[in-house]
Amino acid sequence: MTWLITGGAGYIGAHVTRALAEAGEKVVVLDDVSSGIVERLPAGVPLVRGSVRDRELLDRVLREHGVSGVVHFAAKKQVGESVEQPLRYYRENVYGLTVLLEAVVAAGVRRFLFSSSAAVYGVPDVDPIPESAPCVPINPYGETKLAGEWLVRATGRAHSISTACLRYFNVAGADGPELSDTGVFNIIPMYFDRITRGEAPRIFGDDYPTPDGTCIRDYIHVADLADAHLTVAARLAREDGAGDLTVNVGRGVGVSVRELAQVVAEVTGRDVEPVVEPRRPGDAARAVAAVDLISDELGWRARRGVREMVESAWEGWLLRHPEAR
């Protein structure tokens, strides 16, 4: 098989690209490099620079590389930005996916794996969150991911394409410093950024109905996430144009924001007391994945803990921010 990985030079995409390549799969990456980093790609993996909204380019790539499966990461993913620029998010995440699926159907590709998000759930009142929970996203980013799932499943049913939608919870860590997250949008790099600048990490709200008053989240190591993709890709490779799968990808373990701050302090050696600021709108007190389905369907479970996530992320941060040493 040959897998096309859209957004394969991005933080998560590069981990999956490497995992598939190391497993002996043929891989080609399509990335506009707007946020991806070319140096993340393994040697020998071809990179095509361009957008999933470019139908002519997609047709050529699928044909010339004999693509038989697609793993789709290319999307905008910042919640706050999606609120400010909803049209951009629907254009990139929904229209772009539509064009890609049209090309996939025309090329006769029969396997499609979609990068979704726990943001599709919104603020559910169930704990842990199963895949059957109502999907009521509270921002345009979550809306585009839910619409993407609908598109993928409907296209799969109509055109005999085996599909999978993976709902990620909070992704962290790195499988090598060179693959680390370069953005400062998620909580761990936000903590790193604050302590590097000599400022206290921020906690948004400490009056939630949780043991220590701070929000509880499910964090998953990006290397485990890549392994989950490898497992799902193998499942799709065995199928031939039939079936769809939608699963959470998390650890099923909750960690509070204050507990995470303590791990960061221990790993970095910067024991700075966090400052508490007002709650942010829309933050659920607790959001932890139910992980029984992916275990039952695929025999897969995450293996790495929060400390491994923080330690590996810190190594990557130091690689790009030597002043933090």
C-alpha cells in the first residue's frame, strides 16, 4: 500500500509519517508547509508542497504515487482563532476535506483515516466520555471536525470506502526532540513559555467541582497517538471498501491542571507557584475519554504517562529555546 498523508510535516502528522515509514509502508506527504516543518520528515519520504483545496494537484499525486489510502491531518486547529475566523476554518477544514474526498473517490482510493477531535463533544455531562455521547461542539473548530466526520462517513458509505475517524483528546510530548510541538497553544508549551520568560504558569479557574478545584483533562503522548494510527491503518488495509470506525484516542485517565503544573515544575526544575486567573468560557470541569471501544475493537491502549509527555516535550523545547537551560 501507499499512504498519502496530508499535513504530514505537522506536529502530529510527522509522528504518524515516521511511524508508517518505519513500519515499512510506502508514504507520500502533501503539506503546504504553512505550519509544518520539512526537516521533521524521514529521509526518503517524498514531499509535495500544496493544498488539499487544489483538485488538480490532488489528482496528480494520487495517480502518480499509486495511493491506496489517505490519512488526513491538514486542517486549522486553534479554537480561539476559529472563533475569530470561522469562514477560514470552514474553508480549510470542510471545503478542503470535500475537495480531497472528491479526488479520493475519482481515483478509486478505498481507505480513509480522518484526524478528528474531542472538540466534537463540546461540554458533555458524562464521565468518562463515550463515543455515543451527544456531539454539541461549542466553537467553529469543533463544528468543522464534526462536519468532517459526517462527510467522511457519508462518502465512505456511498462509495464503498473503509473509513476511520479518530477523536483525539489532549496530545502532548514528542518521540524525539526534533519532532516536538513548536506552537505555544497547548498547556504544556504554554507552561514552558511562561517559565522561560521568568513568569508564573497560569491556571484558569480553581473553583471547579474537582478534588483540587482545577480542570481535569485526558492527556495522550503523541507517540501513542501515532501508534494508534498505525493500528487503525493496518485495520483499514485489511478491509476492502467496507465499514467505518469512530473511536476516542486517549488514556482514560484524568490529570488536573494543577497536577500537570507540578509535573512541569519537577521536570524543569522551576518550582514556580502558578497564578490563578478567572475561568475561561466553555471550559468543562472534567473531560476524560472512555477508551473501551478502541481497546475492544483494535486491542490498543496507550502506554506512556504524563511524566514521559512532559519530559519529552521539555527536551524539544530546549532544542529550540536553549536560553531556557
